[in-house]
Amino acid sequence: MLAVKDDLAVCRATPADFPACLPLLSDLHHGDIGETMQACFAEFCTTPHTVALIAKRDKEIIGLIAGIEVPDLDFEAHAAAVNVIIVKQAYRRQGIGRALMEAFAQWACERGCVAVLQTTGREEARRFLRAADFTSRGPWCHVRYLVAYGVSPREERLRQ
């Protein structure tokens, strides 16, 4: 268990959680779920440089974040890239997304990552990320990356 706050628990997902996460993934992808989604989800649960975290209230999975540790040439170090973050519509704006993001940042910090990266084309997601202290990676970047610094103590070395 990574975090427990009030009646919300954030923990690592397992491949067995896929059926309960499928509605979230289907909502995010507007129903466009391919036949390999379950295997891909299982990889995020089991591969060493990836993670899938779920938010639960009681026994109901109401949120999901998944990402990967990657080398990043701009930072000259490793960063953690968020692949997906979704909270059930009825539970949004209650701090669940922030709790998932904080748990993901904790995972990234434990792996020595210097930043958390997220790219999105959705305006609602960009508003959430800005509220979660993400900033634009820079005007040179054509893809809209948002970055949260300060994940690791190595951050100060990178800013000097």
C-alpha cells in the first residue's frame, strides 16, 4: 500500500485488477480497447521499470495511473513518464487524481528519477496537471509535455 487517506487507498495494481480497470480504460479511450490491452496492462503491473497504481474506495477501483521509468537526454538522467491517468467521472475533483500523481511521484523518487513527465492533448487533463504543479517543458518542444520537478534530490544538480 503506497498511501491511505481517509477512505482512499492507493496501491500497486496486479494483472488480476484488469477487469475492474477496464471501464476506466474504456472511458479514457472512448471504447477503443484492442485485444492486446489486457497483456499491456499486465506488463505495467509486472515489468521492472513500469508501474500501474490504482485508487480504491472500499473495494471499488475508482482511479488508475500507469507509467514508465525512461532515460531522458534533456535531463541527462532518468525521468518517469505517465502513460495514463484516469479517475471515474463521479469521483473527479475530490483529490483522487492528485493522490495518484503523488504516489506515482513517490515511485519515481524511489527509482532515482529527476522528473515526472506527462503529455496530453486534452485541455481538462492540462488543467489538472497545472493544478498539480506541472509546468510546460519549454517552447522548443512541439509535443505538449508538462513536467513536475523536484522528484529527486538530484534535481538541484540539474538546475545548476
